[in-house]
Amino acid sequence: MSSPFTVTRGQIVARGLSNCCPNCGARTLFKEGSLFRLNAECRDCGLKFERKNDEGFFLGSMSLNYGVTIVTFLVPVMLLAWQKVIGVTPAIVIAGIGSIVVPALLYRSSRSWWLMNYYVFLPHHLPANGGTGHAGEDDNV
């Protein structure tokens, strides 16, 4: 069975995992030469990444980032300390440093993953699929 969408959910996932625009697949999420500055929109297709009236949209990416950090970094450090593989003091130091460094390293990916999650569930919001690229397009949002 073929998808009624031009951009399929599989393509959205692949683009999200590779930090690409969910609409056209271009590598335009972040400003060139910057690690942390998100472009307001895709320079290739015009999909708006930043939402002027929805400052909390990317709050989900921050929560996703913290969740991944806790599960993949802080819990293993805690378990190593609990099993006495490492001492408590080194575990606290490692956890403290890691709780700052790991979210910074995952920042770009978490932003991309959050856009991916949004458009996987609402692919009809993508301009390539006939939407306008933002919330408020139907009663489901």
C-alpha cells in the first residue's frame, strides 16, 4: 500500500536522525558555523523551524535531551558507583561533568529528533504533503 504523502514517515525518521529538514531533506536546521543556533526556516524549502507564537515548542526537545542523558549516562554512572566499580566521589564528579557535557553534545540531535517526532505524528503538516508547516491546521492540534 503506498503512502498518500509525498514525504513518508520513514523519510521523516531518516531525516530526523541525520539532522536534516523534515520537509526537503536539506542540511539546513542549524546556521553554518554555529553549533547551537537553529535557523528560523529552511533556506531550501522555507519550512519554518522556529515558531513565533509558540515559544514552548522546543521545550519537548529539552526534555528529550535530559531524558536521553539520564538513561544513557547518569543511570550507568550511578549503577557503577552502586556496584562499587567506581567510588562515590568520582561518580559524583563524572555525573556533574556529564550532566553538562552530554546535553550540550546532544543539543543538535535533540532539536532534530523533536521535529521528527512532531512530523511523524502529523505528516500532513509538512508543506511537501500539502500542509503549511505549523500547528493550528486542523482540530487535532
